[in-house]
Amino acid sequence: MSDTLTVVDGRTLEPVSTIKVGREPHKFRQARAGGTVYSCNSSSNEMLEIDPANLRIVRRIPILDP
């Protein structure tokens, strides 16, 4: 029920940052080429393209019930 994504250090598993993305983000995947991370958001019917290096949303892609 959150509206954020928590970025976690892969070695320590400690939170390092939070990105506000909108209500109920889920289904996270990294692009095959690496770098970009995608997350779905059913309540706003969009897929988020996230730049993990800068911890920001690059683009919001409209998609019905992702």
C-alpha cells in the first residue's frame, strides 16, 4: 500500500534511498541490457522506467492493468 520504492544495498541489505513513484508499485525487473529498471503500477495503469544510477523516474508508460 506504499507509494514508494526502497533502494537497498545489495551487500548489506540496508535501505539507502527511497523513490516516490505513486501508489502500490510492484513487479520489478531490470532490462536485459542492464541499467534501466521497470516497475508496474496497477492503480495508475502505468509502467515506470527507472534510472537506478540517478534514482529517478525517466518515463511513465501508460499501460492498462500492468
